[in-house]
Amino acid sequence: MKNILIFVAYFLLGAFLIFSFRKFTQTMSSQQLKSPLPSFSFSLTDAPNESLKGEIVSLSGNVGWQSRTATIPAQITGPMPIIQQGEEIKTLDSGVAELVFLSNADITINPKTEVDVVQTLPTNILFGQNSGIADYKKLGTVPLSVRSQNLLVKINQGEITISVSQKQPYITVDVINGSATVGYNDINFVTQILDITSGKSLLFNTESKKVKILKD
């Protein structure tokens, strides 16, 4: 008789615990459903609100501008007051354009050159250049870098020119003044980092992944 009473007591205790657990989970699920889900905003047409905006202050010849949603550049004939993250500037045979991000960067885009405005956050500015010749001046303290194929160039201070050859597998980085740091993966996928100072030029072979200093 005693064993039966003990069994019944444990049975009732177990049933009570199961019921309490189910009630608890149902209450939590109800509260979660009533809680508002976090909202995220993303726009194909507009860059993030915090991103820095630039402008084309001057141009000549045939210059194209590609918006964040376009698939091909549209020709422009005059200055553009707003250039934002995710857009592209492309010059043809006679085209030259000057792109300025106030107090941060001044870029001269020479003929037959494409420059992508990859990122313009207040903490980091990144451009992409896979063709042609462009001159970059760092004006402020925000980190400024240029990605050219598989070479990354960080402008520490001053002015540099990047030239991408269309006939040979070479990218040239000329440090006009100031200094720059370049990074790349060699043929063995080992990251290499080099500093270039004023008056020096670096030649990067995109096939062999080797560099050469051209000037001392």
C-alpha cells in the first residue's frame, strides 16, 4: 500500500511539472509573437545615410556615370553635385573628370579609366580601379584605399598615381608625395605588405604576383 501511494505521488508531481512547462512555453511564445520584429532598411537607389557624398567638380570629353541601379554608364556633360557609394565613373578616349569628397579625397580620372566608388563610410573610404590611370590625393584623416584587381593600396598621406596596363599584366603605383602601403597575396597565397615612400614607384605583376621597385 505504501509503495502504491509513493507511485501515485510521483505520478501527480510529474504531471504537474509537464503541465507547468507547457504553460510556460506557451506564454513565452505568445510574448515573442507580440514583440515587434526589428526593422532593417536597405535601398538599391540610395547609399547608407552615414556614407560620405562626393561630387564631380569638373570634366571634359566623354565621361560616363553609372548609378547604383544601372547596368551601363550614362554620358554626362557637366558637374554632378552628388556621387555616392556604389556608383562608377568611366572615361573614354578623351574624357577627364575630377571627383572630390570634401576634406577627404581628390581624384583625377584620366582617359580610358574606370573608378568605382566602393565604400565611403566615415571610418573608411575605398575606391576600385581596374583600368586606366587615376591620381588620388588624400586630404583628411579618414583611411583612404584603392583596390586594383588583386592589389590593395592604402594611401597613408599625400598623393599617388595608379596605372593599370591594358596590354600587359602590370599595375604601377607612383608615390608623388607622402607614402602608401600596398598589400597582396603572392603565388603561394601568402599575404605580403610593403611600404612605399615619396618619389618611389612600385610595379606589380598580376600574373606572377611579384613586385619591383622602379625608383629610389
